[in-house]
Amino acid sequence: MQKKKASKTAIEKALDLIEILKNNDDIGVTELSKILGLNKNNVFRLLATLEVEGLIEQDLETGHYKLGMRTLYLENAYLKSLKFLEPAKPLMRQLRNKINETIYLSILHKKDIIYIFSIESKSSVLVHSRVAKHYPAENSAAGKSILRAKKEDGFFIEKDFEETEKEVSEIATVIRDENGYPLSSISIVAPVFRLNKENYKQFEQPLIKTAKEISEKLVSSKV
């Protein structure tokens, strides 16, 4: 006999709602109700609680909802907790200036890779930003690099030529802490006509050099 699936808690429902609003700038109660699989009264109660806490806001003209200002404070607090981020920024900028492609930091969360910060290319042709987006770790170069680094030592390159996103390529390696644990992936993401199977090797050493320098900064800060 199949077990009945446990119903979600109020917190889980609220988090689902926030996730929907993260990907939809302007959405009404009826649509939220359909996506969440909840009746409108339940959705109204969730919205009211989140609005009081400043996590969502309602447009008084349309009646639709979007994320509130307080989510910015939460995001900022989370980024501050990532100790590798500040040491990484100037070195990421140096790498971007050298190769003129977008540089990303990303972290592993369960089975997904989440892109948390970028230094964008100055090129006139860019790919859509991946910041705050998540993809299956086993497909993206960033995700593959962290998964591999949990089993192997050292710095190496993982590649993704249009596996995650059409017409977009990525090569990645990892940033390690003082114990050698992979904290984050650092990657180059670019249109496939600028980063591809024929030319990616020219980007490998600058990327690995940057990853090593960031890792060394983290080690020296602990001494």
C-alpha cells in the first residue's frame, strides 16, 4: 500500500511562494493559487504574513505581488557570510580584464549549482546573467567541478558546451579552503562563438591561476 505524501508545512508553502515570486516579477493571487496548488484563502493568508514581514509587496494599482525590500537585506547578509567572496572579487576583476569574459562564483546546494556573484564582460555581446539562478550540478561545468573536487585533489578544468544553455559555454574550476575543501566554483561563461571546443584551452591557465590565488588568500588569512 502506497504511503500518503505528507502535506507541506506553512513554512514550506511560504518558501515555495517566495521562489515563485523570485522568478515572476508581477503575479496575481489566482495564478499563485494554481502554481502552488492551494486555494485562494490559503494563498491570501501566506501573502498577508509575508507582506507584514516585508518579504513581499503588493502593487496597489494591479493588486499583483512581487518580492519585497527585505529580501535584499537577507541576500546581503547571506553574501557577507561567504568568507571567500571579498578576497575573490579583485582577482575575479583582474581575470575579467585579462580575458574580457564574464566570471562567476557559484556554490553547490543539494543537487543544484547556484550562481551567486559575477564580474561581467565589457563586450557588447553578453549572455543572460546567471546570478541567483540554479541548474543541475551534473550538467554545468561549475557543478561538475565541485562534485569532482570532493573526490579529487588539485585544480582542474570542467567544461560545458551548450549542455546547460543553448549557445552558451562555460569552463570552471574550484576555490578551496585551508583544508583543501571546495568552497565554490569559479567559472568563465561566454557565448559559444567566443568560448568553444576549439579555443577553450587558452582560458584554462588564467582561470586556474586565479582560483589558486584566491585559495592562497584564504589560507594566508587563517595563518
